[in-house]
Amino acid sequence: MTRVCLVVLLLCLGLMCPLVTGIFMDKLASKKLCADDNCVYTISLARAEEDYNAPDCRFVNIKKGQLIYVYSKLVKENDSGEFWAGSVYGEQYEDHMGTVGYFPSSLVSEQHVYQEANKTLPTTVRNLQKP
């Protein structure tokens, strides 16, 4: 009986004082370059020249030699690094296929450019208006 009371007490305290709090993440850039207005068309195909371990959920892990489809390129600001957004691809990395995230552009080499990234868009969420 005492154990049950202790468990109930700990649960109540846990609900009143949550241990998990949100973490504020700095914005990487305010603008990005895309091939279309929704950044869904592939700009280029890049190959990872080095391994990269994602520091948080916005980024994607890449392995040396892995192919990455690039969908947007963040416009570099101040002292920030230059990041691109893309999805990883490759037979030996099937468990990562379809994973989309940011990665440093300095760690990849573009293998093929499909189309120019000539649309400059804000990185904030836009409200789509219905016609």
C-alpha cells in the first residue's frame, strides 16, 4: 500500500512540475533559394564528401559517398554557415531514404544541376490563400 501511495505521489508531482521543456532553436536563415514557389522540385544531386552527424532534428545525417537530392539552399547570413535542404538517397542507406533535412553545403559536391534555384523565398511559413 505504501508503494502505491508513493507511486501516485510521484506521478502527481511529475504532472505538476514537468521535466521536459521546449528548446528554442535559432533560425538558420531568413531566405532560401528554390526552383519553384513551394521548394518541391529538385535543384541538384550532390555527393557527400564527409560524414555529418545531425546536431538536432532540423538536420539530416549523411555518410561519405551518399547521394543527396537538393531542394533548397539557404541564403547565408552574417557569420552563419551555408546550409542546403535535401533528402538522402542510396542503396546502402535504404533506412535513411526519404529523410529530409539541412546539411552544410561545404561537405558536399554537386554532381548534377537539374534546374537553377532562381526563386528567393522567405523561410517562414506562408499562409496559402485560396483563389
